[in-house]
Amino acid sequence: MTTDGGALLLRQVDRKIGLLKRLVDGFRDARQPERRLVNWLSLGLPSLT
């Protein structure tokens, strides 16, 4: 097992079930539901895929 093992596992889970998109979709601004509070995918999470 390498130190990257967790990231590799996360990448595989994300590809299988869309985990990161589901996580991001959970963070919405109640005042403007169409807007995300934080665009987590722009913070480097796509680099896992």
C-alpha cells in the first residue's frame, strides 16, 4: 500500500458512483438554491479523476 492508496480508492469510488459530485451538490445556498456555497470541484478534486 502506498501513501496514494486512499486517493486511488477515492478516485475509483468517484468514478463508480459519482461520489464527489454528490458531495458538492449537498452544499447549496438556501437563499439561491441554484448556486453552490463552495465550488469544491474547482478546488482540485478533479485532479483525482
